[in-house]
Amino acid sequence: MASTAPSPYRLLGGRIPYVEGPLKVTGRAEYTDDIKRPGMLVGRLLRSPWPHARLRSIDVREARALPGVFAVLTGERYPTPFGVLPITHDETAIAVGKARYIGDIIAAVAAADERTAEAALARIRVDAEPLPEYLDPRVGLQKVAEPIHARGLAGTNIQKEVVQHFGDVDAAFARAAHTTRVRGVFAGVTHAFTEPLVTVAEATPDGRLTVWSATQVPHYLHRSLSEVLGIPMHRIRVIKPEVGGGFGGKSDPLPHEIVCAALALETGRPVKILVDREDVFYTNHGRHPTQNDVRIATDAEGRILAYDIDALIDGGAWSSFGTVTTYYNGVLAMGPYRVPNFRYKGRRVYTTKPPSGAMRAHGGTNIRYSVEVALDQLAEELGVDPFVLRTRNALPPNSTTVNEFRITSTSFLACLEAARAASGWDATFRKLPYGEGMGLGCGFYISGSNSPIHFTPKMPQSTVHLKVDMDGGIAVHSMQADIGQGSNTLLAAIVAEVLAVDLDRVHVQRVDSDVSPIDLGSYSSRVTFMMGNAARAAAEELKGKLASAAANLLDVAPEELELVPERFRLRADPSRGVSFLEALHRAMEHVGALTATGSYQTRPVGGSFKGARAGTAPAYSFAAYVARVRVDEETGEIAVRKIWAAFDCGRPLNRLAVEGQIEGSIHMGLGQLLGETMSYRGGRLLNPSLLEYKIPMPQQMPEVEILLVGGDDPEGPFGAKEAGEGPLVATLPAVGNALHDAIGVRFHELPITPDRVLRGIDERRKEGRVWKGA
Amino acid sequence: MSSPDRLRFRLNGQPVAVPCEGARILLDLLREDLSLTGTKRGCDLGTCGCCTVLVDGRPTLSCLTLAALMEGRSVDTIEGISPPQGLSPVQRAFVEHGATQCGFCTPGFVVTATALLRDHPHPSREEIVRAISGNLCRCTGYTKIIEAIESAARETV
């Protein structure tokens, strides 16, 4: 197993500190809000106080007349709709005609300073007619008086409906020895990254526009700016400084980014828009509030015969990634088990609330919770150990799911074995005293989306450029977006590994659309797999050029040479060789600086039915987590004491980063499980601050034992798969199932707050069910 | 204040006299007026700890602090805590242990940890957790931050 065997690589497989670490620990790393341009104006946004309203007129004359105000914009100026998915462009930079949630942008101001900008906002007169609020997605399933969007399905607020059926689910249920059902109810949660949303834009007299933004996907921002502002992409330059966390919340092109650029165009001056924390909460794009009904049929031994799933998804005001979300809430239930019959109905409904979107382990988190809790329930009803039940159902390597996902590598069985052994499961499960428990939860997630959004599959999803000049330093350009996960470090390490140089020879350049080749950025856990393969290919190409030059100097064939640190030498006679720099300088004769390009393109996988591409990936990660918990019967408080996290990310290339992703994922998963909630009264958020929206404190963080058991993936770079999102999903059901072992209560509603714990215990006792003698 | 519009205090060891309105917030003074952008603005409400600086050696939320109150006092920011070359032991430990991910909370943590280890060179794990509980991190789950501070403490034996 990869975890015990020494790495065959010089750097990869070790613990590689982040290359930008020294800049971050000294405060020298530059984030967007640190950028100050000469003559820069302050941009401010007027946001709707109405959840749903027709904007009859907006009078900006007084605001515009205020000294120090340089521009006031309303929606009509740039009305072209945009959105992250080309098929659902339903957003505008500033509301046109209607406001659709409290927080929707209805006007924007650029002024000399903050105070003037605020004063200008206060002088904007909006004549609005309130429209019906639609806060509950169930209401929007039928025809409504005032659909939130004209594009809703047949006069309803349904944004997307997915109906899929593979095999014969009814027949499977008819012959099943056992069936179970659960209804999961999930509150919305949000990313709560520490760096607020922020953009700086500057239009210059050469007809160009430069935009610096805290974004996970500079390329989508680039496209959206071009579409909405009506400027060709080549006249727009998008720069991504350091980004202070994203988790999906900076993956959509966001309206404030486009507004900031629009204000820069209008005023001819640089403009900064820093979105304050309250408005970051209102901008949301977090995990969807969801209700899912899951039915599972098995044979007498607990082998899964069928899943029947129905999901109702609260989308908020816009589509965002919602079409993908709607598919994912079904199809991401397809692993890590073999499911021979599958039926899914998913509906995502617009509501007059802040938009939901993609958040870490997008689309997979809620459905995996319900499925894993249902399987635990099944195991109990059948009298089968939860590990045995999972083992019986494990999806084999090199197989195809009923909905035609191509599964290549899976070390899921190894995950189960490792978690079971390390946690001492056999000696502990069901044997702890009342109030203490252990539970198992399993995970499965895409390692990148197989289909690029926006362009054909013939275009590479990732491209890496290298440049090396006489000094031997290697500059690396790529539009992959490091948002803290360590992708710059991995990019540098892969190049250094292939070229057998020290890490400090390799300089990863800041993302800049003028010079970085297109890559789809940081989301869907795609970067390690796709950028990693592109980086390897680029470095191999450069190595080939250097090897030819070295061979020329030594008067041998390139195939006779091997590259060791700083030296090409003859395999047959290691005493004969030339240095890296000698080879480089020979290669540069008559051509100058060397360049190389590598790219990664997904191969066609999956079926050909409608929606077949959703959830297809070049590889998948797998997980088996065991959680140990203690419940305080008096207060209802849950203490998660330890998590054994067995994870298959293929070969871990940077153990420090993989561990960091797993620990951070567990923290985020526990937040959703234990208390995080986007709480609303009407369309108004009750907790739009980091004080009231509580992410777990260090005191709540359990001990985490990480077990990396993945074997090499056949197509991943050096055998690697994703580790950024998959590590989150198993966290929630592991704890949920441990709570059942502790107090005999199944929790289907998240978050599991102390009052729900107490109510659960109370209800169990009222039903006369005794658990572990209590 | 000695002069109605000049604020005099020690900033990162050097005496300074800067124009300052009465309602100016320390974070704004540092970031906007003095271009000390290592101190981060995460919430403006004293909830995230990204803006932590030392005032007379004590970790202080600069977003909740009136700049005028710094008259005659001593303020140290992440820039002042960082040695002119290389890294401090706390900073080195943060790098080696992967305690930064996105890094936006990092200056605040480094400032807090530096003060902790100055006053308590050998803190227990519980003391570390208590000391950092005013600083939010959404990336790391705190695990590697705590490991880094423990490691820096061992180094200062």
C-alpha cells in the first residue's frame, strides 16, 4: 500500500511545505484587498431590502450630484445576463426590473471615499412594488402568481427537474428481502472563507481593462466580464492574487466583480469593491437547503438491489451551478457501492432567498448522509455489522455503474479494512456505555468533472507552460488557481520532480490571463488530477529538449542518458555526463530561452443519455471514516472525540497538503453537522456574521488519525486522485451513525443541535425503546 | 493627544507621528494610511481575529480599536514581528507544519502565538487552544496550527 511503501520519487510522496508559506506567515502575501492603485475610487453597492419586488423606478440624480461621486450605475446599463453555466444565464450584474432576494444588487456607486459612497447610496430613491415572497421550495413546485424567473418550468419556480431511471427499481423492490427508507432534511450552510469577496478593476487609455479578484476560476470571470461588458476577452486581463479561501464560494463569476469593472469603465479610474462580511453572507452560493427521500432495497444478506431517491433542493434566487447540483444530488449516490437499479427525481426550485451554489463536496454531502444513515439502519435491522454490509456492496475496480460511470481505481475495501483495524471497531462497536458511540460513514467523490463547461471536450481542461532561461530558473504559467489548497506547491513539485531540480529552481507565476494558459481553475476537485498531468507533460517535454542537448554534447543518443539532480549522465558509465546548466546552454544556442507546453484533456467516458455527463470523472476518491462520540445526556451536547479517516486519493503527492485537506474537511463537515445554519426570518438572514454563524472552535475539533491507503490511479499524475472535497462527505454520516450507537437515536435532520439531541432521546424513551440499558 | 491631529505612538519599534481623525479605527490607520497590509480585514466586527496586532504586547483586535487610543503606546504588527531576514521560530514552524493554507488568517495567528510563547514558553495544548480561540481558521481545522505552535515552543527550550 502507498502509505507504507517508501515513495519512489525524490519530492513527491513526501511532506512538502507550501511554497508561498514564507510570504503568508510574514503578511507579505498579496491579496486583492492589499492592492492600492493611484487615484483608486471606492465602489459601494445598494442592495435590495425586499425579498421580491418590481423595481418601478430608481432615481439616482441626487446621488450623482453629490460632490465626490464619480458614477452611479443601475441595471439597465449592463443588462446582458450571465451565469456560471452557459445554459442558465439568469443573473445580471445589477438587478433589471426585479429584485429577487434581500441583498440583490440594485445600484452601484463609485466615489472618492467610503463616506461619500455611503452618502450617495442613501440618496438613491427606489420606487419598488413588493411581490409575493417564495421562501419554501414546496410552494414553488406549483404554478405561482409571480414566478421568480420567467424561465421557471411552466409558470412554477422550478429551475431544473431531473428524472432518471436505470434498471427496474419497482421490480427490485418487489423481490427485495428487505427495504428501508429515510427522509433527510438539511439546512443551508455557507463557505465562511476568511477573506471577504473583493475586486479591483482599472480601465486604461489603451483600451484595456485589468481586473484583480478573489476568484477560484479566473477563466469564468474573464468570459463573464467579456459577455456582460461587451469587450473582447483579449482586451481584458484577469489577475488572481492570493485568495483567502473559497470552498466553492468564489467559483461563480459574481455580480460585484462585474459591477466593479463596469464602474472602472464608467469613471476611467481604478475602483475597489470590498464586500462587507454581512453582504458576503447574503451573496452566499453555499450548500443548498435540501430534503431528500431515500428508499433502499436489499436481499436477505444486505446486498443492495435498488436506490429510489427524490430530492427537493432550495436554489435561492439564481441558477448558479444549480443544474449540476440537481443531477449530483442523485448520481453522487452511485458510489462507493454497486447499485444495480437506480431511480432519481430531483427538483431545484428558485426561492426569494440568497442564491445557493457550489460548496465543498457539492451535491454529494447531503445525499451521502442520508444514504449512509439508511445503510446503517439496514445493517442494524438485518443484524449485519456495518463494515460487513459495506464490504458486501463495494464497487469493484474497473467496473461501470448502472448509470455508466467509469470506475477505474478504487481502494475502498482497503479503506474499510484500515478504518476497522485502526479504530478497534470489532472490540468497541455497540460495546461502549450509554452516551458513547462509534459509527461508520463512507464517501465517494469526483476527481474533477469530465466535461469542461463552456468549451468542447477537444480543448484541454488544463495547460501548463514552462520557460527556462540562462539562469536555469524555471518559470511556470498556469491558470489553475491556488486558493490555499497547495496547488502552486504541487505544480512546482511535479516540475522539479521530472527535471530533478530543487524546488527553489521553480517559480510558479501568479495567475494572469495575459500570460497564463487557460485552465478551468479550482473547483470540482480537478486541479491535482488535471493540472498535475499537464505539468508532468510540460516538464517531460522540457526534459526531452535538455536530454537531446546533453546527448549532443556527449556524442551519445538521448536514450542512453539518465537525469539525476543537476546532471545528465550515461546509464552505462555514470562518470560521464554534463551538468543541467551545460545541457541547458547548449539547448539554447540559436534559439534562446526554452519553452515547453503540456496539457491534459479528458477522454470521453459515460453514457449518451440526457444528463449522462453529470458526475462523470476521470477518477473517483473513496473514503471510510469511523467517528467516536460522546453525548452529554443533560445538555444534549455532542463531543466528537476522534475520527479515523481512511482515504483513497490514489498516491498522495504532498502528504502535508493531503492531511491539511482531510483535517480541514472534517472541520467543515462537523460545522454543518453540529450547528452551522443559514437561519432566515422571511427572506432576511438572522445570523449574517461570523459571531452568529458559528464554525467549530478548536476546542470542538476531534483528534484525527489519517490512513492513506490508495493505490496508484492509472491515469492520475504519478497515480494521484483528488483529496480536496471527498474527505468532507464521510465525516457527517460517520458522526451521525456514531450518535445512534451512543444514544439509540437516528438523526435525519441537520444540524444536530443540542435541542434536537434532547428531543431525540426524549422521543425514544416515549416510544418505550431502551438503548444500552438507558 | 499632544496635538489635535497628530497621533504619536511606537509602531513596530519606531516612533511615529501620523495624522489621525478621532474616529479612525486602528485597522484602517494601519492598512489604508500606513500601507501595513499584513494585518488582514476579515469581518470588521471583531469576530475573526485576522486583524490581531499587539498593543503594549497584548493581542488586540485592531478592527475594534480606536487609533486615537494608541497615543503614547506601542503597536506591533505582523511586519514588526517578522525579522528583517528569514523567519521567526513561530513563522518557521507554521511553514514547516503546513499551518497555512489560504493564509488569510495566518498573520493573526502568528501574532497571537508569538505573544503566547513570549509569556508562556511552554504552554500546554489546552493553553494553546485557549489562546487561539479568538482567531478563526476555515481551512486547517486548527490541527496543524496547534502542532506548529507546540513545535515552536519546543524549539525555544
